[in-house]
Amino acid sequence: MSKSEPGLTELTEYCDDCGRRTPHNVSIELKTESSKQTNQEFSREPYRVTECASCGDESFQRMNDA
């Protein structure tokens, strides 16, 4: 396997910046959506965060959107 080809356990996704499928690092992050101090603890939402391992481009997607 060459260095430019992902391994079997790597997650590949399409990268708009690279214009092709590349290995990505994926994580879940809780983001606070309210700017009001009184209810910030109740306004956290899970986001899927992907980072292209080739160019570093990041994208965020809210997980519980209908």
C-alpha cells in the first residue's frame, strides 16, 4: 500500500478542497448555541466534525437536525 492510498481502517470522505476522496479524522463535539448565560448549559448540541488529513479543511454538521 502506498502512502497516498488510505488503509483499510481509515475513513475516507470526499473533500471539496482536494477534489477527491481523502482520509479524514472524524470526531463529535458539543457546541453551545446560546449566548445567554442563564441557559447555556441546556443549549449544547452534538456536531460531527471532519478534518481532511491531506489539506486540513474542517467541516461541522449538526447531528440532530431533522
